[in-house]
Amino acid sequence: MVYAEGVRFAITNDEAEEIGRAFLYVMNNDLHEEPFGFLEDVYVSEQARGQGVGSQLIDKVIETARQRGCYKIVATSRFEREQVHAFYEKFGFENRGYEFRKGLV
């Protein structure tokens, strides 16, 4: 069984330059029958912020996660990124606790 699959989303401007991206990892585990989605590396270029690019990305991520049968999506953000927290909350994400991380490199 494949336990994870990555999907990359990108939005480009009229000059074919990438102005936004996001990654969705669809992950299986042994605790649930359905997979879950892990959203990572959402980025919108400075000049494209406030133009709906991030919203387009998150809408597509949510749609894809639903199509792949995910029962939830997990997203992480650093404590100080309050604008990012509000952005995720706009899409129905809830603050559910802490993230614990250990760097390996």
C-alpha cells in the first residue's frame, strides 16, 4: 500500500511566472479507513498578495482532498503568523493544538 502521495498546485500570472503554490500530501494510516490531507508550503508572491491567489489555492486543495476521500486536512503555521491563522480559519480550519518538530538536517 502507498502511504503518501503528493500533489503540487501552482498559479501563474499572464507571463507564465509562478505567483502562488501549495502542496497537499494525501496520507494513509492504520488508524482510519480514510486518508487525511497534509497542507504544506503555501506561498503567494508579494506582488500577488491580496488578489485571491491564496484563496484559489486553498479552494483547490480542499476540493482535491475531498475528491481523494480525505476525512480531514491538517495545516501548520508558526505562532507569530496571525494573518495566516486568520486566513486558514476563513476556510474552516480550527486551531487544534501544538506542532512538535525535530529538525534532521
